[in-house]
Amino acid sequence: RMQSQRCSRTDKGVHAVANVISALVEWSPELVDKWNAELPDKMHVHGMRRVRKGFNSKNQCDGRVYCFVFPAFLLQPQTDEQLAESRAV
């Protein structure tokens, strides 16, 4: 059994490329390799750090990085006709 806590959450339709969790585990040097052997191909543990007992990954993180991806055509100026079409919907 493992106690864990995530650093952040994502809204519906939003995906995280990477995330941080804190977990109470019995540490061993090969733990990261063991986890990675069990995880699906699209998931990977990049590393571990020991923290103090009261550490809270959600409240004590020092930053977040956001990257928004959208189609390039959204940056194109719209004609009056396109604007009228989009308002009619």
C-alpha cells in the first residue's frame, strides 16, 4: 500500500505532459527501474527525491509551466463574412 498526493490537476480535455507526486514508500536504489518496468509505455518515472515528512507536493511546488497548443488557422484574421458565419451558429 502506498500513500500518494499529486502536485496538480488537469481539467476535462486538458492533458499533462509531466507531473510531480509525493508518495510515502519504502525506498530502494532500484525502485525507479521497478516502477518503469510496470508502467505503460506512455508513462515514465524520471526520478525520485527524498523530502521531509510534512512535504505537500500540491501546496509547496515553486512553479508550473503551461504550454497551450492550438491550430495555426486560429491566428489568421477573419473576414467579415467569416465573422458573420461564426455569429450565426
